[in-house]
Amino acid sequence: MQLNTPSSDRLDATFMALAHPTRRAILARLASGPASVKELTAPFDMSQPAISKHLKILERAGLISHGRSSQRHPRALEAKPLAEANAWLEEYRRFWEGAFQRLDALLEEMKALEPGSDRGPLPPTLS
Amino acid sequence: MQLNTPSSDRLDATFMALAHPTRRAILARLASGPASVKELTAPFDMSQPAISKHLKILERAGLISHGRSSQRHPRALEAKPLAEANAWLEEYRRFWEGAFQRLDALLEEMKALEPGSDRGPLPPTLS
């Protein structure tokens, strides 16, 4: 299935929603299955209204859904905006892979030059 | 090379920095090479101070760097925070891949049931 290019507003909303540890923790909890607002509130030292605010931000970004408007209906994870944010980041993969390859090469060179390394050049003989 | 688990604050800063179209456009520009503040300002209908504010947010998140503090030193893309944000999203890959597979299966089923489809079941004979 093709992933349509998301609108800029959608990406704004997704990245903004992900920019908070409580909201990321809520998504991590929902990754193991749907949960009610009460269940989602339990692990946090936070009031239910405070959690509900975070849930609203996640809902507006389309990252979670619920059956009906009632508090008791469980929230579920919606993966599409995560896939779109991931696709945006994937465009930059060559940069971090390139950077890591250069670092790896540097570390290998440093190891080869370490004293006691059997791969490095021999130290100059003092005679 | 191992990617260390970023602190929650770092992920907050990265996702927050990515939650704006101008900042994403600046990163896209820097993907083709380092650029000065003047060069980064040119494509936007925005003042240099407005662009500088966005650059500061990107810098604080570690997404761009520059040689020295002068305005004239070019900014460069730093890929590590993007790699970390990508790694966080990758944890959810099974959700969107699962969702797309289910949708694909549904679309295939619908196609098979279309009138005129040579792959669908034969209509019941009226005799």
C-alpha cells in the first residue's frame, strides 16, 4: 500500500504530539493493546484531567482513536501518522548512516594504533 | 556503531524542533550542503531574525551546528538526533505494517468481488 505524502499540518501535529514524555509513554502503553482513560492514568503521578489533555493532543494528531465519545471507551493506537513521520525521517537516513560509517572507520583506526594491539603497526625499535 | 538511547529531554527537543514547516524546510535545504544564515533566509518570505529564531531551536535540539558563533559561519545538518527520533518510531513499525497489510488484504477482497472481475466468485445461477 502506498503512503500518501502527509500535509505539512499533519506532520506538525504528529511531531508536536510526540514532543512530550507523557504522550510517548501513553503511546507505548497503547502499543500493548487498547486501554481506558482510567487505565492510562494509573501509571502516572498525574490527575485524570491532566492525562485527558494529553489524550486530546494525541487524538487531534490522529495518533489515537476511540470508539465513541464516552470516557469509558478504550483508546487505541493509530499507526498511520507514525508511519508518515517515520517516512519523513527516512529521507535523512543517508546522513546518519554516513556519519556512523565515518565514526566506525575512525574507531577502527584508533584501535589499530592502540599499544598492545596485534593489528597495529609495530612501535619503532629503540636501539 | 551502537545508537545510545537518547534522554527523554533530547527526544522532546528533537520532535518539538521538527514540528514546524519552516524548520523542516531549513533541514531539507541543509541536506544539500552547509549554508549561511543569509542563504537559509533567501527562500522564505520571512525576516532574518525570524529565521534566526528557528535556527536557534534547531541548534538547541542539536539538529544543526556551525563552526563559530558568527552569523557568517555556515550551518550544517547534524543527523544524530534524526537517527534517534527514527529509532523511537521504528519501535512502532509492526503497527503500521500490520495495518497496511490488513488494508491490502481488504482491497484485494473487494477487487475480487467487483462485477466484471475475472477473479471473483461466479454469481449464483438463476434457474
